[in-house]
Amino acid sequence: MGLAMSETVDPADVPRRALHTGAAMPAIGFGTFGSDHAGHDVVAEAVRGAIEVGYRHIDCASVYGNEAEIGAVLREVQAGGIAREELWITSKLWNDKHGEEDVIPSCRQSLEDLGLEYLDLYLVHWPFPNFHPPGCDVSSRSPDARPYVHESYMKTWRQMEKLVERGLVKHVGTSNMTVPKLKLLLRDAAVKPAVNEMELHPHFQQPELFDFVREHGIEPVGYCPLGSPNRPERDRTPEDTNPLEDPVVVEIARAHDVHPAVVCIRWAVQRGQTPIPMSTRRKNILANLRAAISPRLSDDEMRALAGIDRSCRMIKGQVFLWKDGQSWEDLWDPDGEITPP
């Protein structure tokens, strides 16, 4: 039995972002990271549910370890009548595949696992060559970890560009980048990044980076749009805050008779970024999608939300540090300069 109309959103009603190529990307995606709290089959079934209720943008990554299971679902939904062209599928190159000989094979593996002939978007997941075992402690340091070195990153990027040339991906993009790193990439890239995926929520608004990417025709895609209440324990620190409990968010939610999560997603879409929420519960999956098409927040409400930015980064990336004694802030170029090796 199919879902009732009240339990779905018409994909045509979901806003879209015009990329610099002219392509239209759905302005809300469904995240698939769940390895710390949900099994691969559970995430795959959540993807099925997301597509059933109206999502058409699915954000995947090889490191999540669940692309084969998601691929089985994608084949089934296409066999059920949803054309490949209706779907926007993203995947990402993991940190241990930055070598020139590894980029194209890694992408091909994601394509095979997902059962696709092409990806709509392929991202360099992090700008740091690295390997660390799944579930490792936050203090773990890989002896093979390396800092961002632009010349090395460009070797990786040239292989990303070849993926576009070969038709294996429609667009390439970046993730977890900073303004100084993006300036160098924009200077040297033959194929411009279409998006930068980064942490964005009301307590971490990244205004400088947000404005920079939009000014340069790069679409901001925001992970952790709810502040990631289910993020891995290793990413938690005592000073972290929760935007879902912020008095301003709670008051706006009360005024609209919605959950605070709806306010966070509505704010993101209205601000001009593409949020990537994730849930394994059908009720929340649908509620998050409905939030993208919910009534606009007022100018006063948007100004109030702009005023609660606490610069609270949830995903700090400590395991990507390349030597002892460093602060996680060294990953993010806090002084506007790339941290040297």
C-alpha cells in the first residue's frame, strides 16, 4: 500500500539551487552517515523511506560503508518508476584515496556500489590525506596523516576533473574547506567546485565562509543542520551547545507550532544553503522535508536567528591532525592563513 498524499511531499514543490553549470540541485538532501548509531541496512531503509516521502537528493560517502546497501535501494526505486534523472546522488572521496592513482578507482567503486553510471556530485570529503580506523578515539593520530599542501591537493583535484571529462560525475566539489584553501583552488582549478559542504546550523553559521562561497558561485551545502545531536561521542566536548534548545529557536518554534528542528531547517533553506538532515524515523524524515517547504520565517525571526551564532563547531576533526600537540583549530585556518606543516 502506498503512502497517503498527506504523508508525502511533491518533489516538484521542493526549492532548487541553480549551480554554476545551470544544473538544478534540490535544496534539501538526505544524509546517510549512520555508522555510529545505525546499521547499514537501517540507513538504506531510511533512504528508501526518504525517497518515498519525496526526497530526491541523497548525500552518500564511501567512508560511511553503506553505499552497496543504498545502491540496492536505488535500483529498486528506479525499477519502480523513478527515473535516474529525477535523483541527485552525491558521494565523496575519502582521505586515504587522495593519491593520483586512487581517485578514479575510488569513484568507480562508489558507482558500482550505488549501481549508477554517473554521480551528480563528487566531493573531496576532507582536504587532508589521512587514514584512521573506524570508531577510533579522538586522540588517535595516524602516522600517515598529512596537512593540507596545495600542490598535493591539486594533484587530487586534477583527477577529480578527469572524472567530469569522462562523464563519470556531473559536478565536483569540496567539503570541509576554508576560505584560504578555496582561494587557492579557485585560482588553479580548471573545473570549478560546484559546492562546498560544511557544518552549518544556527549555532555555527560560518558567515565569512558562507558569504565567500556564494560570492564565487559555489553553493553552500550544510551538514549537521540540527546541530548533530546524534554525532559520535568522540566529537563531543563540554562546551558544545544545542541549537534545538536555544531559547530563540524554541520561541519561534512555539509561535509556529512546530518542532525546533523545523525552524533550523526552514532557516537554512531560507538563508540560502542546502541542509542535509538525517533520521531513521519515518516521522522525522517527512517532517524535515516538509520544513523545506513550510511558511517563510519573518524578517524579524531571521534576524533573531542570525543573532544566536555561537561559533560552536560540532565536528572538530581532531583525528585528522598530523602531529602531536596541535589544536583542532589548526585544521580550520583560524587566522586566515593555512596552517603550515
